[in-house]
Amino acid sequence: MDPDDHVCLCFHVSLRKIANFIARENPQVPSQISECLGAGTGCQWCVPFLKKLHSLHLEGKPMDLPVSPEEYASRRARYRSEKRAGDPNDRGEPDGAPRGEDG
């Protein structure tokens, strides 16, 4: 994912904005990233990705998500259609989202 690609598609928050926010504010928990223009507070799709970015920051690693913007948007569209359909197997996490210690 490029720096100007959106991680939070609901509020159009780019990877660059999130990375700068994390570097500047040093959030103690991933949920504090929501203070960056509301990231993660819309459809919830990006929450596992925000958790991954927070983990990378804590590990001192570069913040990147190894997914193309097209694939990311496609997965989100599928996630949102399943949420609307009331998928009984929906565990609230996007299909293929990164899994971390708290994800």
C-alpha cells in the first residue's frame, strides 16, 4: 500500500496520515488511532489493519500494509455486503485481515 492510499475508507484517512499520527502521538493502545480523523470508527473494516500498524510501530518497523489498494477495497466491499446480509458466520473481522496478538 502506498502512503497516500486510504486505510480508513469511510473517512478517507491515508496510510501517511495514520503513520504520522502514530509517530507524533505514540498511542498506547490501537483504539487511540481513532483520534486520527475518526479512523476505524465507521464500518470497522480497517480496525484489524490499524492494530497491525500499531504493532509495527511498537516493534520499530516501517508501517506498511502488503495489499494493493484495489484488493483492499475489494475485500472491504465483500465485508460490507456480508455485514448487510447478516452473515451468521461473520465474526466482525475482515476476511484476510492481518492477525496480531490482539486481533
